[in-house]
Amino acid sequence: IRAVTPIRNRGIIVELDSEELATWLQEPTGRALLEEQFESTISFRSRTFALVLEYLPIRLQLDDTSLLRRVETENSLPADSLSSIRWIKPVARRFVEQWKAFALLHVADAFTANNILQDGICINNEHVNVQKDKKEPIRYAKCQHFGHIACNCTSSVDTCGTCAGAHITSQCNAYRTTKCANCRADDHTSWSHKCPEFLR
């Protein structure tokens, strides 16, 4: 084992030394031997690589189980290389006149994901632009600081995301006044993507 990284859902990511060991652990024999080493029940999940598909027609039925297999065939991708696909924005929150939306595609291996990023992908003979899914840093709404959530926050007072005042953001009365609670600059709000703390 090369590295073990804990994640927020109380799981762990295990990075192995070799492809052979990873393949062996995915087989029933290897899996059973590893499970015997733990006191509680464990489940395995293979890593996937998330890609954002831009401006897909909303008429596409993403819950159709054969869609991913058809897309693999259409793009000459390896069988079962596309793991899942879903709309990013809930269908109930769409505008009445909306006819395109973004979707999140999970790809089973890095090589295929990189090829899709480089070449794009076709769905129903229509070329679709693709981006890597970029995770934004966590920002807690009470203190406005990045990198932690409520259970880890030491702040005893609310901080406004708009003016950095000592009140909750929804009760801000500052008219055309902005101040970042993170870097203290007065040219952007605490949630701005221009903030140097966000960009770090």
C-alpha cells in the first residue's frame, strides 16, 4: 500500500503500489481476504473521473440504462468505460424555456477520461464540449472561511459574506458595500472567485 487517505464520508482511499494488486483486490478471493482484516463491514468502490458535459439537449433520457453503452459505441470507447451520468441541476429547477443543460459523466479510468477531455464526445451524432469537474473549496457560511464545515468551526459569531459584518448574510443591510471576510479586501465578497484565498 502506497498511501491511505481518509475522506469526509468516513471512508478511505487506498493507493496501491501496483496495478496487479489492485486487480487482485477486485477479485472475490482478494476482496474476501482483505475484508477478514477489518472488524466492521466494508464495501469497495472503484475510483471514477468526473467530467462536465456542456449544453446537452434536455430531451436526452439520462436514466436510460442503454444510453452509456450507445455513447461508448458511438465514440469507440472501451466497453463499460462510462460508469454513470446525471444532470447537474435538478430537473425541477429548470426554466420553462430551457432546452439545454449540463450533466456530470463519471468515467471508469483516467486514460479514457483524458481522451474525452482532449477530443470531446459525441452523443446522438452531436459533438459535446467537455470540462474536468473542478471541485470548489468548502466555505462555511457562518464564518465565511474556506476549508472546514460547521462541526470544525471555532467561530462563535456569524460573519456576513457580503460586508464581513457581525451578522448573517441574509440580514445584511449594506448597500453597495462589499468586504471579503477572508482576505479583508473591499472589492469583492467572501464567495467571490477573485479572492486570493479562494484561488490558493
